Amino acid sequence: MTGRKDKSEEIQAEAEAPRDLEAELRQAQEKADQYLDMARRLQADFDNYRKRTQRENEEYRKYACSSIVQDLLTVVDDLDRALANAGEDTVFVQGVRGVRSNLMKVLEANGLKEVPAEGRFDPDYHEALCAVDGDEDGMIAEVFQKGYTLNGKVVRYAKVKVTRKAEPQAPEQAPEAPEVEDRKE
């Protein structure tokens, strides 16, 4: 009887083997799908990291020179003041104008633009130092210092004087005088 028992166990094991193999195959396929999903996610994360790093590097290159540009703007201001006080138009004065022009061309080629300082006051580009009475609210009356942007980002606000509409004054009424009684003494 042991022979029969061994044979029936073998038949039963052979019948169960395909079921076990199918289960193992399903498990292996699920694991493979998980690994493929993880690999795809990892690749997408790396692509996002690479793109973000590239954008940050481009942003850094755009604004890396902002501190030197701000320093050079003080030189431009000094040249403007010197030219404003220059008397006659000599060869020297023309040379200084040429140097200022060349300096501005270099700065503009690197993304510097002057902030328009005419018309309406814009707090995104202008800094109001004082206000004066005028016909209309929020108009620029005078520019104390030019403002500039570097690649669209403000590196120096234009310092300006802003108008405010004068309120009409009501005629002042004299305060009522207290009644005084005539006293005869």
C-alpha cells in the first residue's frame, strides 16, 4: 500500500504544481510591475530635478551680476551729475558723455533697463520720497534718482516726488464771539 500512497501523493503534487507556478508567476508579474513603476517614477523625479536645476542655474546667471550693476549705477549717477554741472561743451565733456553712453550700452546689453518715471506713480517701480499739491492724485512731479530693472527685476526703485490733489478749503467762519453784557458800574 505504500506504493499506492506514494503514487497518489505524486499525482496530487503534480496537480498542485501548475497552480503554484501560476501563483508564483502572478506574484513575479506584480513585482515586475511594481519595479517598473518605481523605475518610471525615479526617472520622472530625475527629469524634474534636472529641469529645476537648469532653471535655477539660468536664473542665477541672469541675476549674478546684479550687485556689480548696482555699483556701476552709482558711477552712472556720478557721470550724470558731472555732465549736468559741466559748463561748456568741450572735447572733455563730449568724451565723458561718450564714456557714459558706452557704459549704458554695456549695461543694457546685459539686461538693464531704465524705469519710466513719467506719468502715474507705480509702487512696484517708484519710491515716493515726498508729496506736493497738484491737479491730480498719484502723478510723478519730479524725479530725484532714476530707477532700473535688470532682466525684469527691479534693482533700484526710482525716487520721486508725487502729487496729491489739493482739497478745496471751505471758507473759515469766524468763531462766534461770546455775548458780553453791558455792565454799568
